[in-house]
Amino acid sequence: MVSDPSDVDAAIIAVLRNDPELRALMPGGVYFDVAPPGRTQYVVVSMEFHEDTYTFDGSFETTLYLVKAVERITAAGGDGNTKRAAARIQELLQDQPLTITGYVHSSTSRTGRARDTEPDEVDHDARWQHRGGRYQVFVTPVAAAIAALVLEQAPSMTTA
């Protein structure tokens, strides 16, 4: 069975999409890379880095994601929901198990936070707030995990 790294992406998206609290804070949805036009409160997940590492007894993959809540705020809108949404994203991903087709999940941890504000290109009284973090995910393809287990359990081959 060949593992597909896009299944790791899908697992992250599923955890975020299926959380009612995050959905209430960011009702525009959860998307990979780009939200559809017209959304004003949403979460975006983007892959920043991916590395395959091969060792004598198997392999593992490391992926770094930028996961952020994005919200359009008017001058009278205050701080909106991005701060609470970023905290919820942290609760959902930090050190939480992921079920990923074709993989054994090792860990997910935030490596840093993300925060940015940019002006709206059309309405100069509005701004877009971005809050979230960078999350590093370590996984092992199932085939590599099985191979490592077989090697670990194989009897030692020594000669007398």
C-alpha cells in the first residue's frame, strides 16, 4: 500500500471542519490554501514544508502547516473572532491524535504563532486579521511502520 501525503492534509482539514466550536467562530468554512470568494470568516490550511526521511529501519514524513483563522473586520468591528479561533485551533491540533489513512501518526505540535493584519483592497476602513500558528506533523507510512516492526521482532542473526 502506497501512502498518499495528501491524506495528511485531509486529516488536518477534517479535524478543523468537524469541530462545532470552530465552525461557530469561523462560519465561512475550512479550506486548503484559498477560501472561495465572498467568505469573510474562515480558516485556511497551507503546507509550508514537507520532507521524507529514510532510515535503515524505515521512513517517516514531516510536514509543516500554516493554520490560521482569517476574518474581515470593519473599523467598528473590534477584534472579531480570530483570537478565539486561533486558540481553538491550538486546542484541536496540539498534541492531539490524528487518524490518517495509510499512516501512523506520531505527533502534532505548534512550532510558532502567526499573526498579521492587512488592509482590505476595496474598503479602506476594513482590514483582514490573520491569527493561528505553524504546526509540525510527524507521520510514518503504514508500510514503513510494518517493516520497522518486522525488523524489530526478527530474531538476531549471529554466528557462533
